[in-house]
Amino acid sequence: MSLSRRKFIQLGSLASASLFVPEFLKGFEFNPIQKNGHKVLIIVQLSGGNDGLNTVIPYRNDIYYKSRPSIGIKREVALQLNDDTGLNPGLKNIKQLYDEGHVSIVNGVGYPHPDRSHFRSMDIWQSASTSGELVTSGWIGRYIDNACADCNAHNSIALEIDDTLSLALKGEEKNAIAVEDINRFYSAATNNYFKKLAAHSDEHREHLAGYLYKTMRETTSAAKYIYAQSKIYNTTQAYPNTQIGKKMKTIGTLIGSGSETRVYYVSHGSFDTHVNQAERQDKLLEQLDEAMGALVADLKLSGNFDNTLVMTFSEFGRRVAQNASSGTDHGTANNMFFISGGLKKAGIYNDLSDLGDLDEDDLKYDVDFKNVYATVLDNWLSVSSKEILGKKYSPLTFI
């Protein structure tokens, strides 16, 4: 079969987005589907640096309002968590989940010698490195390497609901898969030309493009499995018609189908609110909240809420003081949300950051994010965090 340069490039583009398909996905299409019995992790990346101080609000702190005379959220509109703390008014569903004992909030999360560059700080968070290291693999990617040394159909996999794969999901040996539209992915991977090319991959084993042919074949298998899984569970839960809502619907559908996927990864934003922050952040948080409310309702319907943990993070928080454009500039420490029916300790996990004790006008971190990752790896995904993070970090106790 001849292969034109143009067609090869077209197919290569499809495969390049799928070079992150673990080989063990191939076996899934032959396995009977059963209700999830394993733990599932959903990571929500709040891209751009979400302002944690206007998300979890210290509404009895005078420094907060003096630092933010026009963008500080008033106590009367904040959603009260306790006498000192409230939530952004756009987080109504999360507030209800908090009241039900399904939310844990960890404050002051960051790392030593913080970097205020979006790209560099995101790399640090996604690779679980220190600010002085350059690491080219991600913490979830290394989880795949560690947990799937001898993968079969019952071992863990990871899936990013997007058209490109984030560093967090790239391992040293194996990678996750990134797919934004399951139907389009399936259609592209199973078109006649692609199938013929994949079928002839053995003929090109010695060719320089052999690895690409092999990946195409595995991509076809993965696409069939994911597509089949997406058709098993027909939810009755309505999701918002937003980008994050559609992503959460995909995740809820796959979890409800009994998919073997262990980790899902989505991004939402951008929260880079240098100008007129209030309107933009409030809208993004409201979109997140609506999608989260629908997802949790769906997980409850399918009986998977107790075995699912949702984790939010952002590459950094914002400065304590507002800027001259009614916005906030890049900061350091931030809060993280954990939502699940299986929490051991719900509520506000630790004290809010001290606004009277700043480091160059920024919040000081109290919890290293790698301790949080160790918590998730050791206590939720049941793998050795030391093997993945490179050293032992003491886990927290909310799960």
C-alpha cells in the first residue's frame, strides 16, 4: 500500500495526539463491563492562577478588605462556612456539598522559592518537582509507569479530556491519552484509510515509521474501547452546556459505564485576572460549580461518588493587594478543594493564610503541594508516593 507524504502527515497528526495511548488499552475492548470497584481521581486544573482569597474568603479580616477595597467579596454575599470564612457566591453547589460533609479545603498550598511565571510554575506543579529542578515527566505519568509495569485490562490508566496532553500525564515510559471529543476521535481512528494503514503496520516494522504504525494500531483499539464505554451509560442527569460542563459529562458517562480509567484530567480557565477580576472570576467559578454539581449528582446516581475524588489546583494564587486595574497580579500560595463521598476529614482542613505575615507582599505557603500529592497517591490511589515523587512526603489526613 502506497502512502503519500500528505496523507502520512495527516495521519501522523492524529497519531501524535494519541502517542500517549498505553498499550494495555488494547485489551480493554475484550473485557466485560462491571461497576467500578476501584478508586477514581478527577483532577481539575484552574489554569491561569485562580485567586484563592476571593474563592475562600476571610471575611472577618480587616487586612483583606483594606487590601481589596473594590474587589473584596462582602460578607453579606459570601456563602458562610463558619464565623470567619465564606465561599465565593458562585459556588452554591460546592457549598451544599460542604454542608453535607463532602468537601475538604486545604489552605496555603505552595512550594519553597515560588515562581510567578505561568509556564514555569505549572511545570513545577505538573511534574511535582522543586523550583530548582527541570523534570520532563509528570506525577500522574510516573504513576502510570509505577502502577502499570505489567499492565493488563484491570490496571489503571489516565485520560485527559482535551486535544493535547499535559505534562502531568506524561510518564518516563508510558503516557496517558488525550481526547476532547470521543465521537470525533473514534471516527478519525476508524476511518477506512486509517484502518488499512494500521492493518499493514507489520509490513513496516523495520521502517523508520514503524513506531507510528504501531501507535496507529493501538490508537484504533483505544478509540474503540473509549467509544464503546461512552455508549454504555446513558445518564438522566442534565449538565450545563459549557466547555467544563461537557468535559464533566464525558467523565461522568465513562465512570458510570464502569470504565477502568483511574485518573481523569481537565482544565478550566483562564483565571489570569489582571483586569476587572470580579466579573471574570465569578463567571468561571460559577461555571465550575454548575459542572461540579451535575457531576456529583451523576456520580450519586451511578453509585460511584464514594469511590471518586475530585481535586482542584492552580499554578499559583494572586497577590493579596488588588492592582490599579481592579484585578490581581501573580502570587504564590493558594487553596485546593477535595470533593468526594469518601472523605475522612471534611471541612476546612487547616488555618487560612496569615494576611499579616507576608513574604514580599505574598502569602507564605504552609503546605507543600507534594505532601498533598503524596496523600492522593498513598491514601487514594494506593501506590507508593515515594516511588513517584522521588522522596517521602508525609501525607495529610483528609482521605
